[in-house]
Amino acid sequence: MKCFKSFYLLITVLSSLVLGSCSHITEWDRTAEISEQRTQISARGQEINKGKNLIIEGKQSLKIALLKLKFLIPGVDLKSNSVLVMDKALFFTNKEFFSLSVDQKRKLQRELLPELYQVYSVLEEMKMTLVVVCSQGENCASTHLRNWIPAPISFVGISGQNLKKLNRYDPVLILSDSKDIVESIHSNRDLGDTNPWLSRWIKIPGLSQTELTYNEWNELIPSVTHF
């Protein structure tokens, strides 16, 4: 009888340990589940990540443009009548930026996209003209574009409604977030079925795809310096 009581006591203790362990495991599971929910990125965080990815994509595209300008364009005589066509996709178009000083705009652009300023340096060195295509005519005003483009660079603004003006130029490269400019040059030149301008096109991201504030763009600088 005494052995039976001892056995019963042992079974009771073991049962308590097992149940306690299950309860402990359950608590750990619940904690992990809560932690996972808390680490989900907010809608604003997703927007900031999108901005970071756009900047990284822009840096990569501009490095390709630099290589092509310096080394990879065979048979092109880079002289004063050569141009680089770029749409305004790499400029910040958020309304908040209209109230910033020129120094603030250029400082942010230079720190996020130093590769763009390297392209500017090549244009200055080769005495090339930058042709900027804007979606709206008022955005192509010289005073407005000069806020973003350093003074030594010669530039011309062309609105998206008047792309036929591109016929005056023979672009060495076309930096655009879509093929619209390329297709327009091709159709207005009447060069048949093939499109030779596609080989001069480098896709760049449109920074207006995300609406980040000036401070949010600034906070991205450390994370895109070394990508």
C-alpha cells in the first residue's frame, strides 16, 4: 500500500512537470507571435524603404551612365554640340521642396546621389549640354532648373508636350524612367522600324514615386552611402 502511494505521488509530480512544461512552451509561442506582429513595418516605414530602394537604383544607373560617357561609347565625337538627355525624374518634386533654399536642395541631392554630380563633371569637362525634359512647361523654367543644376553646366529645358524640340539634338545618352522620350525621338526622326535610340537609353528611377519629406530623405543618407 505504501509503494502504491509513493507511485501515485510520483505520477502526480511528473504530470505537474509535464503540464507546467506545456504551459511554458505555450507562453513562449504566444510571446514569439506577439513579437512578430510588433516587428511588422508600418506603412510609413514601407514608404521610406521604397525611397531608399529608388536612391540605390538611381546610383547604380548613374554609375552605368558614367562608364558609358567615359569609356563605352564607340565612334561618338563628344564635342560641344553633343548632349545628354535626362528627364526630371532624379529631381525631388515634393511640394515641400519648393520652399527650400537652393543650397538645401543641392546639398541633399549631392549627398544622396553624388554620382549625378560626377555626371555633371563629365558634361562640364566635355563641354556637353544637358537637355532636361519636364512633364510640365513651368517646371522647365531656367530659374527653376538652375536650383538643381550647378552653374557651370549648360542646360536646356523641354516640356513633355513639346518633345519635337529634341530633333535639334543628337543625344549621346538618354536617362529616363520610361521609354517615352526614346520613342518620341525615334518617331520624330522617321528612322524606320528599328529604334537605334534604345541602345542609348539608361533607365533611372522617378523619385516622385514616393512622397518623403525633406527630413526623411536626409535620414536615408547614411544607409545609402555604402550599399
